[in-house]
Amino acid sequence: MASTAVQTVLVAVICQLPALPRCRAAGIASVEADCAADYNESISDAVTEWNVPAGNDAIAAWAWRADELAGNMEVQMTQNRRTVEAYIDGFRKTDRPRILSCLTDDVEWRVPGVFNVRGKDDFDKHIVDEGFVATAEITVTRWTEGDDVVVAEGFMRTQRKDGTFLNEAFCDVFEMQDGKIRRSIGYLMETNERITAEAG
């Protein structure tokens, strides 16, 4: 069954139909109480438009449609996360083609207080910054996603050319567009912690 949040959004859309002026978008239960009996004919029309399988009543039809929408949303979120995971793995291996393939042509990359670049050409120049060797140990400890935004939190360990290491905690916010990274904002803080076990 779809989440209450998805059902509520769906109900809000249903309630915008002209024949449903008294519908409330507070949740499935209130809609069933307030709308089903009075607006059965209008709901049946909506069910027909959505191609709901025969035999479902109005409330079941709403739930069926909510499940379908939730499935579509999950596919999109999974696509976004796959893109970001491929991007991060590209940094682990300094795989420039893989990293750049995850970006839109007009990508923006900002690390507050450090740099702000636009476009793939300028982005490429910062994949390995001056004074550091290629490849990095990157551990993601937490993922958050929704509304075409993916957030990755974790720890990163990079080696300087003088042989010393830099350990940093990071929080990267990725704004997605059509399954690619449109904007990346990275927040970094130097730390003595080194985490090696990745969390999902």
C-alpha cells in the first residue's frame, strides 16, 4: 500500500475536480467519509480515465492509483541514487569519463568558501585538485532523497603529494534533472575520524 503522504497528494489532486468541491485532502479516511457517497459518479469517471482494473470500488481505485504513483516515484528516486553512486564511485577511481557522464552540460559545482564552477570543462579541472594524488577513499554513511534531490553524507580520505593524508567529513547535496546531476553543493570539514564501513 502506498504511503499516507502519497495518498494525501493523490487525494488533493482528485479533490481539484469540479465535481468534488467539498472534498478534503486530509487523508484517505476523511475522503471516504466526505466524498465517496456524494460524488460516486464523478469518481467513476476519474477511475475510467486512470484505466483502473474492473471491479474496484472508488476507494480501492484511489489506493490502486496511489500505489502506481508511489512505484513511479520510487523508480525515479532509484535512478537518481544510481547516478550519484556512479558519480561517487568515479571519484574513488578518478574515472573522469564516468564522473562527467553523470552531469548535465550546464552543471554547477559549489564548495562554499572554496570554489564555484559551471559547465563540464571547469568541473573536470577540480576532479583532482592541485597538491593531491588521484583516487580517494570515500565512505557514504547516510543517504537521503526526495523531490529530485539526493543527499550523501560520509567521510573522505585523500592523499597529498607529500605523502600526508586529509580526512574530511562531507555532506553533498545533489539537485537532479532527468536522472543527471544538475547542481552539486559540497560541505566539507576536516576531521580526525576515518570511517571505512559503508552504510546504505
